[in-house]
Amino acid sequence: MEIIWTEHSRADLQCFLDNIHEGTDKSANNYILNLIDYVTTLKDNPYMGKSYPKPILVDMMQLIYRKHKILYTIYDNKILILAVVHNSRDMDKFFKSFLIQ
């Protein structure tokens, strides 16, 4: 299966890199690269994530990587990465802002 990162999910990764503190650039880059590498395991096992408990607009799955939730859906034999959200975020508020965009 092909993995497609939506514009929103790519912006989430960029936001993470933009908001890190000086001196941690290398570790932040490594974190993002490892997260992306982890997501590629979905190609062989797209259902390894758990169903998201509250369907919003589509059946959504979540894959947890350390401090982040990777939200995705499977559509037309493709894996669409919808968002990458820090675990500390209030998901109800996140979805309200996500749906408005």
C-alpha cells in the first residue's frame, strides 16, 4: 500500500521542527526521521494501529509513536496520514480546529 502524507500532516511535522529549542536540532530531526520510518511499517501492516475511539468524518486509525499520535485512514488501497498530534493535546479541541481548516 502507498502511504500519502496530507498537507496537514506535513505541516504538523514542520511545526514540530519549527518549535524546538536551539541545540536540539539534530535530535529533533532524528525523532522525525524515526517517526516517518515507523509510519512506513504501515505499508506491510496497515491495520497495526488501533481504531480511533471517536470517528469524526472517516473511519480513523491511530498509531502511537513515543509522544505523538499519527492519525490515518485507509482509502482506495492507500494509507492517508491525516495528522501528527502530540499526546498532550486536547483531542476534542484539535478536531474542532482540524475540521474548521
